[in-house]
Amino acid sequence: MRILTHYIINEFIRPLFLGLVAFTSLLIISELFFQLHKWIDLKTPLPVCAEYLFWRMPEWLIQIFPVAILLATLFSLGGLSRHNELTAMKASGVSLYRIISPLIVICFFLVLGTFFLSEVVVPYANEKVDYVYNAKVLKRTIRDYQRQDDLVIAGEEGRMYTIKHLDGKKNLLLGVSVDQFNKNFAIVNQVHAKRAIWKDGYWIFYEGIIRQFDYNRRGTISEENFEEKVFYFPERLDHFCRKQKKPKEMNYLELKDYIAKLTKNGIPAVSEKVALHSKLSFPFSCLIVMIMGIPFALETSKSEKAIGFALSLFICFLFWGIISVGKAIGENRVLPPGLAAWFANIIFGIFGLALMLRVHR
């Protein structure tokens, strides 16, 4: 049985590797033609173009894993069936589930690999893509995060900071407002000051006003002016003197924390919640497309390889389309974010299992 397992895995690994290489090459060529006119106009050096394409590859690998796995499933099982090897295995008393079990096991490892790439490699690579594109291709000045303008940054416990100008070297904020929200996303108090200084672990606000909102008394507002006042907010100066990552540059825990801060400040963050659940659901798409591909591989076993290739593309494009539909209906609040992110996996998973049972009978 060990020899049979190794043989089935080898038959699967070869088309998987070829599929990854082929589809990655197609994406590189596509991106090359898309960016070529801009690179020529900007006289971008060849090493910079290569660096840009290199850092794009991790995200592309995540996207093409499902289609490569489906292609490998169709080619490996289809090849075994075309050469009557499946028939010989069944005649020797080997069940269909025993034959496909090595593929399911290796697919679980691919799911874990996809999750590792999406959590560790892709966020870092996306940051590098942004840096290379802006600094080396467009030749923009790299932003100095010690000096920034027009910041809106979420803090802890429902606070939202709006800052006109930040000078980290002088520990100075100009035109700063701190809005405090309650659990119902209603503003309960606001601190506004012309300037604030970070000193010895606390904030000193100057020439400001404190507003208290009382919703039990029809939204009345009480105001208190001050010339100088100390605030012990937990947000330190370095909370503002850093790059604010984009959601695609965050891993699961970072994005979850970012969503929690937005939610505390009254921002629904629906699209971010869909993206968070997608970080878990998309790696499992590798397993889903394999379950879909096994019955098709057995049904189309007598067909040419070109049909298997076309079928894999059709199924994956349909799968990606339903993933997009799921995200859209989730972002429009038709479905909860978690269900929207798993929408395509659920539909294709049920359909694939039904086909598997039909083939077994």
C-alpha cells in the first residue's frame, strides 16, 4: 500500500508543479504587459521591474493554488483511469476512497501552506510591493512618519483621534480632537485643542475645550474651556508616528484588532470583516476544488487532456466568480460577513460531495 500511495502522490505532484509554474508565468506576462508602457515612460530600471514582479508572486501563488490543484486532480486521476490503472486497483480490492485518500491528505498540507503564505509572507510582500512601486517606480518621496498631516487614527476604548499635524521629533500634535464613543457608537465626549505635547508618559493639551454629550437630556451639551490640561490617554506618541497598514498588509490577528478598533468607534467595518473571514475560508478552497475535481476526473477519464485543462479553468473561474458574489452580498449586508466569506465553499462543497456519492454508487 505504501508503494501505491507514493505512486498516486507522484502522479499528482508533477501536474501540480507544472500548473503552478504555468499559471504563475501567465500572470507575470500579463502584469508585464499591463505595466510595460508605464515602466518605459518612467524609464524604470530592469532590476526594479524584476523586484516588483518578485514581490507580487506570493499573492499570485495564493490565487492560483486552487486552479493548479484542480488541474493536478483531473490530470492525475484522469491519467490513471485512461490507462486502466484505476480498474486494476479496484480489481485488487482497493476502494475508491483508499485511492483518493493520499490526495486528500496532501491537500490538507497545501491548505496549511496556503494559510501560512497568506498570514506570514503575503502581508510582508504586499508592503514591499507598495514600497517598490511608489519609491522606485514612481520615484515618490518616502513619507516621513515623524511628520504627518491630516491623520484620523482609532485608539482604544472607543476613542478616535483627528490630528491636523504631527511632529514626532518635537512630541507635538497640532489641531487635535479626541472623540469618545460609547457601545452604541454615539459620541459621549470630545476634547479639542490647538496643540498637545507628549511628556513623561502623559499628554498636555493647550488652549482647548471639553464637550460632554448627555443623550438622556435630549442631547444637551456641556462645555469646559481650558488653557492647559493633562490627559492620561493610553495611546503613546509612537501610536501615531508609524505607518498605518492597509488591510491587505495585515495578518489575521492584526486585521481582527483593526476591526475591533473601528467597531468601538462606531464604524461597521463590513468589508474588513468579510476580508477577515476570507483569510480562513480561501485556503480551504484548495480542498473544495479537489472534492469537485475528483468526480469530474473520473467522468472525463476517456477525454483528451485539453478537455481536462479547459474544465479546470471553467470550474475555477466559476468558483472565483461565486467568491466575488459572496463578498459583494456580504459587503452589502445581505449575508453576515462570515457566511458571505464561506458562501462559495459551502455551495461547491455540497455539490462536490453529492458528485462524490454519485460516483461511489
